Amino acid sequence: MRIATWNVNSLKARLPRVLEWLEYAQPDVLCMQETKLADDAVPVMDFEAIGYTVLHHGEGRWNGVAIASRVGVTEDRSGFGELVDPYEGEARLVAGTCGGVRVASVYVPNGRALGTDTYERKLEWLDRLLEWLDASHSPDEPLVVCGDFNVAPEDRDVYDPRAFEGATHVSDAERKRYQALLDWGFTDAFRQLYDDDRLYTWWDYRAGNFHKHKGLRIDHVLVTAPLRDRVTWALVDRNARKGEKPSDHAPLLVDLAL
């Protein structure tokens, strides 16, 4: 099974690129973030035409998460259920079962700046994600949580740690919460295969940062123990970040030998 995650930064603006990418990358499951669409605006027929069923959770102009699957998707769930969401009303989590694997697509809040309400609520959101996992899932089940976490777990996931001193995405509190997910029972599938520095998934549109290789690794595919030893291959598809009107994120793909 090939699982991919991609912050598309507007599915409406990026639809031709996403469909083209699905055709050549052939993931069985694609988790998308920042679709920026309401549920009734999702181009379902375009995905169905190439063999994908779409599960979407969105509220319109901002945010929005989705799972596109060509191996079916059942037992769908949106949000944290009965748990209080510190970003209530924003569509940031959707989950479904695809080919016997439970898959969740998450879009963790950005946080904006340390010491702000948005940052504190980002930390709360990550705490709530852990609570949701405790309440709804087990580390012993085949589970994948992937998406834009807006957290660079280590300094080697940042092109220049000095440039981000006192900024979000790299703070101790954010990294502590990312580590809590690993402690819960997840493995960072990409990092399991690639121990190198300077491997990124996001590059700022400004100042030609992509071409200067000034990026961050903030998109992740986390897998539980039943899947950890089945990870056979992974790739950040930098080619999808090139060309006209790309997303500022590149897709991340992981293959599982199921």
C-alpha cells in the first residue's frame, strides 16, 4: 500500500496538478490538507474518474482535510468527537479505514507566534490529538496519522535553526508534543528510512527559498508498531513543488508491504 500526504494549499487552485500527480505517483491513499473547500464543493467526480473515493471535512475558505482512496474508505470520522477542540469550527482532522488500515489526515494549527493565543491553542490541539488517540485507537492496531504537523521535530529538519530562534514550529513545547506522539506508539516512517539532514517538505514561496533549498520538514507520516517493519520505501516528491502555481509543500510518499 502506498500512502501519501500533501498540503495542497487550495484544492480548487491545485486540482489539475493533484489529479496529474495521482495518475503518475499512483498512491493507494492520499491525505490532503488545506483543501480550502466546503464539503459540497469537493470535485468528487474528477477523483472518481481516475478511481478514487474522497472523504472530506471542510468548512469553506480555510483549512480542510481529505482522504482520497482507491482501496475504499469506510468508518469515516471528522474531528475529535466529544472532546473539546481548541480550534472548534475549523476542519483539521478526518479519519477513515482504507484497505484494512486506519488512516487519519491532520492539519495541525500553525501557531503564528510564541506567546500568542493561537500558539497556546496549537499546543492544546496537539494535546487533544493525543487524547483522541487514547480514546479512539490503540498502538497495537494498524494506524497511520499523517499530514501537515507544522512541527519540525529536530534542528536537522530546519535549513538554519538560527533563523528560527524564538519562532513557532521549532519550540521546545511543540517538539515535546510531537515526541509524545512517538512515545504513544508511533514511528516517523520517513525518518526511519532516511537519517540525513536537509530533507524538507515545505519551502516558503518568498525569496526563492525552494531553489536555495531553505526548507523545513513539517509533513509527516506516523505509523504504529504493526506497520513499522512494513515500511519499505519513502520519498519527498520535490518535482511536485516545481512548475507553475505549485503548493508550498511537496507530497510525501510511504510504501507499506501489506
